[in-house]
Amino acid sequence: MKRIVLFPGNQGMDCQGNGLNFGENGEQVECCCDECNYLSCCNDEKYFEYNKLGFRNITKKGEEALIDYYNGCVWITNFDIKAVPFYQSTNTDKRYANNADLLIGIGETVGAGERYRTGKEVREALKLHQVSEDEYKWYIEMKDKYPMKTSGFGMGIERFILWLTKKDDIRDCQILPRFLGKDIIP
């Protein structure tokens, strides 16, 4: 399985960018789009969209290109901090999130991320993301009283089933049926 790291390291000095993603001794090479244009799609606007607030997001076409390039499975890590929810913690330079998305099948199927440890960090993140503290007072208070580094994880079960069963249409993999305008309660 391959891994694409989206944040720049040391301006590409250690970046091998050889298209194989493995070093001489078989170790995994982390190479990011910012440093070496590892994939030509990294600078193409149909694969990444650039938000006027100063962050980028991978598009559906970008996900598909990476999945195709890596034969069906790739982890993308360290998104721009403003591209993720406020509660995702940052790396040391505070520009990139400590997160990861697993792309398989039709796209992102698993998402994970490290959370902030303290209330102070959460307040700073809320301010950066321009989110009011009002709805999150309970969360800030919890982090103030009980600072703890935690993580979160989510999996698109139907997307995983689609990939696992090699189906073409996610509607074939519904766990609960969906009908427009009707609430279905299990």
C-alpha cells in the first residue's frame, strides 16, 4: 500500500520521487506533491481545488487518479489545516493536519485524525477556522479539565462493501434503504 504525504519536508532534498515509492532497501519513501510533483496531477486544477481562504482539497477526479496510479489503494496524509474540521490537530509548523484518508474503490473510504490535547489548542483552532465557541463550550471545558491526546476514525461501510464486493453502484450496497422524502427508521 502506498502513502502520499501532502506537506513539504525539507524542500525535496530527501525526496526520491522515483515513481516506485520505495527506497533501495525496500523501505517506504514518503514523497509529497509539494516537493517534487510526484504525480503530474498534483498541480492540475481538475485534481485539486484551491479555496480562496488559502487551502486546497483533492477533487473526486484527483482521488480517482491516485487510486488508479497506485493500483487501487493509497493513503493520503497531512491535509492543509484549513481543509479539515477545527478539531483535527496540526503538525509542528501548524500548517498541516495530523490526519489520513484511505482511498479505495470510489474514493475516501476511511478517514482518521488526531485531536487537539488542550482547551487552549481548541480555542486557537476555532478562531483559525472562524467557528464560534458557543456550540463547543462543553468540548473546550472537557479539554481544559482533562487534557488528553485522542484520535478519531470513520469508515464508509457502504463504500467499503462496494470495494470488497467489486460492485459498480453504491446503491447495490445500501445497509439501510433510502427514499427521497421519507424517513426510514430501523
